[in-house]
Amino acid sequence: MDVAEAVATRRSIRAFRDTPVDLETIRRVLDQARMAPSGCNFQPWRATVLTGEPLKALQAKMLASAPQDPIEYSFSEPNASPTHLARLQNLGACMYGAMQVDRADKEGRDDFSRQNIVSFGAPVLLLCHFERFMGSPQWSDVGMWLQTIMLLLRGEGLDSCPQEWMSLYARLIKAEIGVPEEEQLLFCGIAIGHRDPDAPVNNFERPRVPLGEQVRFAGWE
């Protein structure tokens, strides 16, 4: 699989098979991802990767707990922008429509949202965390590292789903994996595994803004 194909076929998978993922494959991907761009070579990213019993133990504790208050960090500011809110709503309509969950079906939507706790059945969960003193440029570096990981996973025939949602249980997660609460911020999880190719939630058309609405070009005749 070349890079363009990896980019085109990567999507947030929300229904995984329970097929195990080999440790050496994960190690290879994360070793290769060390070469992701990093401003000033700070390499701010850190991660803890779980599978098997440690993952099940964490999920059981989250299932028995409520999201924390206050939250670890806010990621919903774009909701105040009609343009960006419309993009969120468009995606939601496509995703829930594919699953035939009506907009008025609050229970059905809540049940699906709670599937985040078990990472939609993925057998591996990468938990990304880093020191709290890191600024927005380093957050950008972490994002590039995570994207590199997700594209390398596609090259291995694997799939993923980035989960900022995990930050809603940040304190619980950090206590479980031995990360100091006062020192580090839990940014997100990445669910890793093999997609269920027949699940409607993995096959709806993903809306994207046309290139001309986001990028300007100058200097070409």
C-alpha cells in the first residue's frame, strides 16, 4: 500500500473484529513513527499501549464510572462557529443514518456513544499522554505523530479510531496506567485492530469540504 492509498483508506473505524494484533506489528509501527515531524526535535509524545487483561480491567472501571468533572481539556470550541458546527452535524447525520439510528432516538445515540469505552471492540488501545507544560506547537507535533501512526497501521493492514473521548476519563485512566495526574495530560486514545468490513458504520460516505474552500494558490500562471 502506497502513501496515497493509506491516506484514502484510513477512516475512523467504529466496529472492530476481535482478531488479536501481534505485539511486534505494533512495535514496528511505533518505532517507524518516531521519525514523525517534531518542532525543535522536542518529540513531546508519550504513550501506553494496552491489550488483553489490562485493557479489559481499564474498560470495566470506565463502565462502572461517570465521566470526570471538570474535563481534562475542552475540544468543543468550534461548535460556536455555524460553519464548523454544520460540518459536525453533517457527519453525525451520515453516521447515525448509516446505522439507522434516528435523531430523536436519544437512548440509541447514547448507547452508541458509550461504545467509546470499549473502543468499539478493538483489541488494542494506545493511550497518548504528555507533560502538561507542552504548548500548542507541541500539541501539533503530537497530532502529526498520531497521524503517522494511523497511516503506518494502514500499511500493515490494520485500522484505527482516534478517541479524544478518552479524555473524559483522564484521571481514571492515568491512575490505572501509572501516569502522574499532576504532571501529564491525557490527550486521546487510538483504537487499533481489524475493521468489520460489513458494519454500516464503517462504510458511510465521509463528508469533506472541497479543496477550493480551504486552500488558496498563488504564483502559478
